[in-house]
Amino acid sequence: MKKHLIAGGAALIFIILLIISGYFIIDANRDKTPDNIDIQEEIPESDSVNETDEESDEETDEETGYVLSQEQSGHDDTNVYDSFASDENDENDDNEEDEDDSEANDQIDSEPEFTKVAYLTFDDGPTREVTPGILDLLSEEGITATFFVISRIDVEDIYKRIIDEGHEIGNHSFSHNFRRLYSSGIDAFITDTLRMHDFLYETFGYTAKSYRFPGGSMSWRSNTISDRNEVLEELGYKHFDWHVDSGDANSSLPDHSAERLTNNVLNNVNDRDHVIILMHDYKWRQTTLDALPAIIAGLREMGYRFDVIENYPG
Ligand SMILES: [Zn+2]
């Protein structure tokens, strides 16, 4: 009887084992259903395989008998892959862009750092003969400058062009008349200054903020200048002389060739962090314009960028 029980128990255990192993076999097959097949194994790697995929879209599922729609047929999976692939491509693109960026940065790093600033200033214009050429060049170079203008007739369009192209207009007096400005009392100076100020504001809506004394402040007695500077400050002006004279208005020079003017500037910059350069857009001084490309190139080589004078620090 005991033997029968043992044999029966062994048979029961055997049967249980059979059932369990059968379950595992079924379960293992279940793992091989198409849903669980690794997406990437079925992923087409080329367009020609995509055609196969499209064909399968129309295949009938043998098990269910349903015609698989594109969405059901695993096309989604393909889309997943496609999007993965495009992500990967995007990533590659990103990497390429990153590389491009780093190359660009390297290029920037290898160029001189433009920590120094040059302020090109043109006095006594505008003139139809020279100022437009200067503006053309500044535009080509992508830089801005300051024009200390006086009152000139029939050049309204050029004042306007200076403003429209992002340059600064400074007040250089209405008359440029030394006697009126410096020997006729402070009222004459105020009247002259306001006349130019109002002309710019009323004609172009432009408020000038920078002033340059005709002849330069150093040419006149210090108390004459200090009185006038007080007036300028009350009117909201800041006055600027210059560090480097191109010499284009210097009558004592033996010549005013473009080469001489260029050398006058580049040889006297002296590596200042902020350097103000004096030039003129006189109608009879074409060589100022002729010298300008070499002056700009030379300053760039020295590590200068360019700005308008109202941004001069201090
Ligand atoms: Zn002047």
C-alpha cells in the first residue's frame, strides 16, 4: 500500500512537471510572437527593403485573418525606426554642426581679439564730393563712425544717409567760425551750438550728443574752453578731441597722399585701448577716402574694432 502511494506520488509529481514544462514551452513560443520581435531586426536598412515592408502592409495575417492596415502591420515600428534613424541623422547633423561650430570658434580664437576700439571721426562735412564714398566704404566694411558736421547747404540727403546707416552725427558748430565761437562772448557760442543742434533735430529728428570744438579744445585758452564746456554739459553734450591726426587738414605737410595719411594714423595709434582718429570729409581732400581702406585694414590687424564716439568709455 505504501509502495502504491509512493508510486502514485511520483506519477503525480511527474505529471505536474510535465504540465509545468509544457507551460514553459508555450510561454517560450509566446515570446516569439511578432509583437515581441526586436524592432530593429525587422527594420529595413534601405529603401528597397521598405518596398518589402510596404508589400507586407497588404499581407493577411495568417493567424487572425485580418488584413493588416499600415498602422497594424508594424509600419509604426518602421516609423519608430525611421524617426530613430532620422534622430540619429539629426544627431550626426548636430555633431557636424557642433564640429562646424568648434571650427568656427577655433577660427575666431585664432583671429586677434578685438578688445581695442578705434573711433573714426570725420569733421567739417558732409560734402557731396567725398562723404558718400566714405559711407559706401564704411558700409562695405560693416563698421560705424562719427561725423562731426557743420551747416552745409544742399546736402540734406547726406546728413540723412549718415543717420540712416547707423553712424553718429556730432555737433561741430553751425558756422565753424573761430571768432564767433571763441572771441564773441559765450552767448554767441550758445546761439551757434543751439542753431546746429536744432537744425539736426528739426530736420532729421536727430539729437546730437557729442561735440567737437572747431580747431580742437587744445587750440584755445583753457578758461575759454571751460566756460563753453559748462554750456555744452548743460545742453547734454560731451566734447571729444582726438588722439591721432591723419593730417589731412594739416597745411604744413609736404603732401597729403593716401600713403602719408595712412602712415600718420597707423604710426601714431600706439596701441591705445581706445583711440580717436581725426579725419575730414572735405570736398577737396579725396585722399582721405583713398587712405581709408588701408587705415581700416591696418587698425584691424592691430586688433581694433570700430565704434561711434558716443560709446567712448568714461
Ligand atoms: Zn572742423
